[in-house]
Amino acid sequence: MAKLNRIRVVLAERDLNNKWLSDKLGKDPATVSKWVTNTTQPSLEALIAIANALEVPVQELVRQDEFSQEKLS
């Protein structure tokens, strides 16, 4: 599976961890762990909540280089 999000990177840049994010969002730590490891992807609503919690634009959490136009064909 392609690594479509950069949640792990942004957490590390801010010296934060999965537990902090799960507490901030009120989500199960296992769910947040799956998002951070790119095992599953958060919904758009969850991605917006993550961006708000980390005080970054949503675009900073998305890896556009991993999802190119070629993969849509």
C-alpha cells in the first residue's frame, strides 16, 4: 500500500506522538496507529481534524507524490 499520508512525519517534526494525537482527537490509539503507519487512511473528516489538532494545512498531511495521475489510469 502506498504511503499516502505524512502524519508520522508531522508528529515527529512537532515532537508529538500517537498517544497525544489519539487523546486530542478522542480516538482509539489503535486507530491512530493505523493512520500513522499508513495501514489504513483516515476519512476526510478525520484528516481535517488531524490537521486542526496539529495546526497545519490539510495539504501538509497528504503525500501527492505517491498518488500520481498515472495510478488513476
